[in-house]
Amino acid sequence: MHSQHFKIGIIGGGAAGLMSAISAGESGCKNIALFEGNVRCGTKILMSGGTRCNVTNKSVTPKQFFGGNRNFIKNVLSAFNDQRTIQFFKSIGVELKLEPTGKYFPVDNEAKSVLNALIRKANEYNVQIFHSTKINDIKFDDNKFEIHSGDKKFYCNKVILTTGGKSYPSTGSDGSGYGLAHKFSHSINPLFPALSPILLDEPIIKQLSGITIPAALILFLNNKKEISFTDSLLFTHFGISGPAVLNISREVERLKNEKIKLALNVIPQYNSEEFRDEIKEQKQINPDRSIGNYLKQFVPERLSNALIEITGIDTGKKLKRISNSEMKTLIECFTNYNLKFFGVKGFSQAEATAGGIPLDEVKYQSLESRFQPGLFFAGEILDVDGLLGGYNFQWAWSSGYVAGKAAASNN
């Protein structure tokens, strides 16, 4: 049986794993192994941001994250914040540009530039990368970790688990890392998809496919507003997608067994009262204008006609003929439409995993296990998930930096 010995073994060659390797190398460790189950590292990096890789965001705070304790998240983020991330990538040859949305991308719009630079930097520290090396077992014995991949055996003084979650399993994120953590008595908070499209049970949805609008989505729990997002929304053949949808989806999934309502406002510049005032004013100014002609100024005509059809009002009806009850129905339909949904698209289309290793089982200063000395965690395997916009990558860079530095220091 083949075996090798390393000071630090990192399981998972994604963003967090590569950053852990670089951080450990920077901290003086000279014998590092990185184990990746795929034929190459960083598959998710290459596909992220439409293959452009949204590296970070101009405003990163714990408020953009869900999961564990916000103070814990704050401590990790502050150890390697967004500004340090920008400086770090510049130092390894990747200039980042700030877009109007607050997102940072490489100036050449190429995710492969990010990945190639990370691998080059890891190579500078002589990190030994083992591709197509799926770790299927791990144990601690005789003051060292014994790691198995098929008939191959590796020994490591320290181990960093950066295996990711379960989102996009086709990239290798199959959740196997949770099983490895469980071998050391770690529990797993319930796993569910985050940043996922939402499936609708709406008869009109197929005729709206392809329409993109700014919109507000509001989630109500027991008739009280729980959370809302205003951003771009895309109608698809199966439901809705886009930033507003992806951001709210993790709460839709988390609360799916509760009494929840998902409301859609297709004209987010107005609330119900403001839109009522707007229609009343237009009834005075343009009484002979048709309701269809009037409402298509706010949203694409295909969408406005579909919503008017739901109310049962003729699109050609003049504003002056609209009754108070009809106006109330129109306002409700355009600003507070109760979406009939039956779930999210699932892990196959989710950009992140919610749930994972509870943060109270990990030391915040080092991300070392409280149960097994020498075992560290970084990235998506931990119970931390962020909003769309580079936040999950920032968590990977920050947590990878902390875990790699701490593992090297302990050596």
C-alpha cells in the first residue's frame, strides 16, 4: 500500500482548500498536501459568476451571512477582510474591478485567471496537489491522521477539511466531508439548498418565461414579514430565478414546513398605498386611457396583461370605469401577489449549502475542532452561507486563511 507523510493535509481543492494551502505556506509550513477528488482543482471557481468569478464584494459584514453566530463570523471575516482579499489577488497577478452592483470581478472577466493564480501561488510553496484522489476514510492514531483514498494511504500531522457542501454535486460537492467530520464526533446541522431558483405552481408561468424585471420578494411567517429582497427577478419555464429569488430561497426552504407566504411586488418603487394614489391620480388626469395601456409602462406588456387577466378585468377597460373593488384587486396583484410555490430547485441548481458543522464545535480563533486537536475546517463545510454577490467566496478566502495559518502555527 502506497503511503506518504505530510505536516498538513488539506482535503478539498476548491477556493477554501487552495487558500488554506497558500496561508499555511505563507506561515512557514513546507510540507503540505492538497487532496482533490476531481481531475482538477477549483471546478466551482471556474463556473461561478457566469465563468467570471465574483471574488468578493465592496461591503462585507456578518449581516450578509446566515447560519452560525454572527460574532464568530465577524472574527473570521476581520482576519482576512475584503480589502485584504483585493490586495492578495493583486499580489498574485489578478487585478480586480468593482462593478456598479458592488461586486468585484477579475478585470479580464475570466474565472480561470483566479484559479490559475491560486494554483501558481500554491506551487510557490511546493504544495503537493493530488488530483483524482477522493478521500474515503480518515482516523487519528499514534498522534497523526491516517487518510485513505482507495489503496493509497497518507499520514498527516494536521488536517484541514475544505470539502465544501452539497451544492452542484456534479462538481464533486457530494457532502462526503460531513461523514469524515462525523468520525470525530462532530454533528451536522440540517443541510438544505441556498441560492436556488424557486419552483412555482402558476398556470401563467410558461407564458412569462424569459422576462426579467426589478422586483421585491417578501416572505411572511405566520402573517408577519420575515425577510425581503429587492433585486432583479427572472421568470423561467419552471418558476423564478435571479438575485432576489436566489437570496430569499434559503429562507423559503428553511421554513417550508411552517405557515409561510411568498409575496411578489413587480413594481418595487411603489408599495400598495403609493400605487393606489398613483392610479387615483391617473384616473383624474387620463380617464379615457385603458388599464392595459396604463400598466404596461411599469412592466413588460406580456407580464402586465397576464396579471390583469388574473384579475378578470378587460385590458381595454378605461381607467374611469375601474371600480374601487377592481382597483383593490389590481393593486394586490401588482404589489402583493401571493405566489403559489412548491419548493426550490434543489442542490443540483443551488449555488451554496446551508447547514453544516456547527460553529460552536469549532474554535473561532483558529477554526480548529473542539473535539479533535489538529483537525481544522474552512469554507462551505461549516454552517455559514452568504448572500449572492461574492460573499461565499469571501467566506472561503477568510476561513481558509485562518485555518491554514493556525494549522501551520500549531506545527
